[in-house]
Amino acid sequence: MNIKNKKAQEEIAGFVLIVVLIAIIFLVLLGLFLRGNSNNARQESTEVGQFLNSMMQYTTDCAISEPSYYELSRLMKKCSEGSFECTSGKSVCQTLNETAEKLLNSAWKIGGEHKGYIFKATINQSSSIKTLLELKAGNCSSNSIGDDYVDFPVKSTLRICY
């Protein structure tokens, strides 16, 4: 009788070992599957972040004093400071709006895989947050990816809808 009990214990231990191995394999495969999906989303968000970084470094056609042309990020700060005027005669804020819209529309064509975008630039002033610029195009009721660019006190956010 003692031999029979020992054999039954060995069979149960073997069965438990097989179940544990199958569960581990399942969890590893599930982890690989989920990690593969998140890498694609992260890569697309990185693309948006790199675009925002490039956009902020874009040299505009606005110079407050020749020959110093402003990058978009500096233009945002000047726009928040008051009513400066470019040497072209346009206001700094008007040039900011036109340049940002031109860059966004040329980079993120609406239609096909991109259904729309939302771009928002805000500035942190004392205890309040003021919106400098908000541009929307297309339909953004679906899923989106995006990133932020912070050049204190200005924060720019871009969401691409797909």
C-alpha cells in the first residue's frame, strides 16, 4: 500500500509541474505579444516628439531687430510677453499662428491614416496657465498618440488622431 501512495504522489507532482510549465510559457508569450503592441505606440509617440522638437527649432521669418530671426519657441515667449511686431509688419502672435499652422499641415496630412490633430501651446504665468495658441484640424474623436515639448514657461502639446 505504501508503494501505491508514493506512485500517486509522483503522478500528482508531475501533473503540477506540467501545469506550471504551461502557465509560464503562456505568460511569456502574452508578455511578448503585449510588449510588441506597446513598442509600436511608443515609436509613433517618439515620432511626434521628434516633430515637436524640430518644429520648436524652426526659424521663422519674424525678426524683431535685423538680422536676428526667431525660432518658433522664442516666438511663443515673445507672443506671451505682449504686442511685439516683426520687421515684416505682422504681429509676433500672427506670425506664430501662421507658421505653426503651415508646419502642422505640411507634416500631418489629414486623410488616410491621420484623421486629425490638436496642437496647443500654453504658458505658465505666475499662478495661471494661459493658452497662446490652439490649432485643430480634422476629426479627433478617435484614438490618438502624442507628446509634449516643454521650454519653460511654454508647454506645447501635439496629439495626432488616427
